[in-house]
Amino acid sequence: QQPVQSPQAVILREGEDAVINCSSSKALYSVHWYRQKHGEAPVFLMILLKGGEQKGHEKISASFNEKKQQSSLYLTASQLSYSGTYFCGTVQLGNQFYFGTGTSLTVIP
Amino acid sequence: EPEVTQTPSHQVTQMGQEVILRCVPISNHLYFYWYRQILGQKVEFLVSFYNNEISEKSEIFDDQFSVERPDGSNFTLKIRSTKLEDSAMYFCASEREGRLEQYFGPGTRLTVT
């Protein structure tokens, strides 16, 4: 039931791009993306609803393929401030919400 | 900007003791959540609460746990008899409408000795 994220960890140099994937075995109503910095609470990035939509937030965007029950988060031209652990959160049909396994992203100068 | 607050920020308790973790959600929000995060691990869903009752709970949320919204502003998580493995960061979150953006509080670090 818990969505699986890949990769588990990634290290980038400033300016490089990254993709984080989130995959569920259950049918999904929506996918949320959160970023958590060390010692802090998760912070909402964006939500994607059914319909295969794609959303953007400056240089961070995401897509949701409801047929494949997958979502991907795209980070372009990464900045040092992007470092943190990224969690997807999925709302399954039946309203159950689960956080993904997490992806640790480290951006180095 | 309104925010979710939690108290205390850090609670130390002895095994077997009862603890109550408090949260004040954003005032016009209707959905409330508790999550747990053991140090270095993923965020785990405990329970969601809507319309003064539990709407969902996970396997972690056993009879040791209970939630209340005693006065229309506070949202509490009670652990009746704490165990060492309950040591974790506990986050409260609230949401204006179901299935949308959740706003997280800063967390309460619970240490059971």
C-alpha cells in the first residue's frame, strides 16, 4: 500500500537535473509531493489529481500517470536549497493517504 | 500566514507513562492528521480525523493511541502506556478540504526512556 520511490538517494551538482519516481500498486485519486529538510516538518510542493495532469512550480514540476499509478517529480537546474528528502503522498481510492519511502536529494556546489 | 502549532516541542517520558501531544490546526481547516517519523526513517501515517471522528487509521494506531478534539481548536494525540519504540517525531497536519494540501506543524519529539 505504501508507494515506492526511486531512487532512494541522489547526489547532484548545482545546475544538474533530477527525476524522482513514485509508484503505487493501488489505484490513485491523487499524488502529493512534499520536501522535508533535516529536522524540519514536511512542506507541501504540489498536488496532482486524476487526469494525467502535469504541474510546475518554478523549476520543479511533476506528472501523474493514473493508468500506471505513477508520478514523477522533475527538478531542473538544481539549487543548493533543493537538498532534502522528497516524499510523494498518495491518496488511494477509498481516501487512504500514504507517504512514499522517500528520496534523499543532496545538491553540492 | 496561519500555521499549525504543536506543543511541546520535546517531551521526555518514562516507559509506561501516558503522554498527550497537542496540536492547534489552522482555524478554518476541517481535516486533521497525526504522523510519526522515527529518526532517519520515513513519515508514517497514524490517523486522520474529520467531523469529530476518526476517518482512517493505520496498523500502528492501536489501542494505545487515541485522538481528541476537545474544544474545537486543539487536536490531541494520547499514548496511554508509552514504549521505547514510540520514540519518534510526531507531526500534526491539517487540511482545509479533503485530499488537498496538508499543512504540517513543526513536530513534537517524543523520547521514551
